[in-house]
Amino acid sequence: MIRLGVGAVAEIAVLGAHCDDIAIGMGATLLTLARANPGLRVRALVLSGGGTARADEESLALAAFCPGAEVDLTVLDLPDGRAPAHWDRIKDALSAFRGSTEPDLVFATQRGDAHQDHRLLAELVPTEFRDHLVLGYEILKWESDTPTPSVYHRLPAALAEEKARLLLKHYPSQAHRDWFDEQAFTGLTRLRGVQCHAGHAEAFVLDKAVIDFGGS
């Protein structure tokens, strides 16, 4: 196992199809980045939920998951589950979002996700962020589409538990879902921890990366 670091991070771009995608997929990583990089700029784009209570949830949640960071959140109002029918609007929104940020890291959904909204976003993000490290997070849900990740972020148990608590606190609209509970979230991070010799971890899918060994 090889451990790689990214150094200091000043700005990140995080993208989700729905309010709660980002926090479910990488909530503990957000906490880590915000605490390790004071003044971190977080540029966030969510495709659906605009103008609803879900957008309010997302705003409060990202503030909690990014303590001390400067969070700039845009929530669009595309209909849930219909992203492929709005390809042009999503592409335009991503292009505008790309023009507003120059991030050190980009996080989005991953291409193997079974949900059509997640999958479309994952396919389009690299067309705008062509020269960036793009990490695809996983979203726990009822579909059996759990990916085979290639990048792991190790977490202490306390951080994994904090993530689960914040999810339950800030997304009460999702409490009725049978998979939306602390055991499910910490169970997944524990599984990913086993896979990288840690107590817990969040895992990501990496399509492509360029390595600089100092000779270029």
C-alpha cells in the first residue's frame, strides 16, 4: 500500500446530484480538509432541491461539515430522478461553475453509480475539470452498486461517528429511509477501513491521475 499526500489545499470543488449526496459520500473528508486547512474555500454545486427545505438542510449541513471554511453553495432546481432529460442545462451549469472556481481538488459522484442522476453528473464533471484530480465518492443506498474504490482516506473512529451524527442531525427529511441510520454509515466506513488497514475510511474512485516525480 502506497500513501500519497496532496499537501496544502486552499480550494476544493464538491458536486452532488441531490442535497445530502456530498455529505454522505465524503462528510468525514470535508471535516478533515476544513480542519487541516484554515480558511479553506469550498465551492459546492447541487443539481436538485433548489427552493425547497432540502436546500436549507444542505446549507446548514455543509456549514457543519466545513467548520471555519468559506462555503459557496449553489443548489439548482432540477427534478429529482430526471437529470438525463436536462443534459443541456446541467452541462451549462457545470460550465458556469467551472468558470467560478480553480480548485486544488474536485469531488463528485462516481461513474458506476446506479442512480441516473449521480451517473450523469459523474460523466460530465471530467469534461469541465479536465486538468484536475477528480475523486468520485460513493453513496450508500438500496441499489447494489457499491464500487471497487482505488483511493482511501483513513479515518479515526471518532470522526466516522461524528460524520454519522451530523448526517442524522442535518438531514431530518431523510430519516424515514431504512438505510439512513448511524449503523449503515459507520458500517460502510468500517468496511473501507478494513480494506486499507485502518479503523474506518472513506473511499473514492479515481479514473486518472498524473504523477510528477520531479523530472518534468
